[in-house]
Amino acid sequence: MTKIVPEDKARQGHWGWHALRILVAGLLLAFIAWAAVEIYGELIKSPTTQQSVPEAPPAAQKSVQGG
């Protein structure tokens, strides 16, 4: 036997302020985590990546010029 359910009782619920707050809070936490990772990535970046190619040591220069 099939049970007949009225339309207004068959719905699971409506989106309310509580769900909106949870979604906004999750989005804000994701942005905060992203910013933290970006800052951490900049802090651990090695300083040698920003410098030009270093010169050869003096001993290597002598062997090339004197040889």
C-alpha cells in the first residue's frame, strides 16, 4: 500500500541562516589557510634563488688562466 505524503511534508527542509553561516565560515577558513600557506612558502624560500650566478672560486680561476 502506497503512502500519500503532502508536498509540504515531503521536503527535507529549507536553507536557513544556520547553513549560510556554516558555508561562509568554511570559506573564510579556507582563505585563512591559503594565506598561511602562501606566507609560509615565502618564508622558506631559499635566498639563493633571488641572487645571480656566483663567481667561480679563486683557485678555479687560476687553473683556467694558468693552464
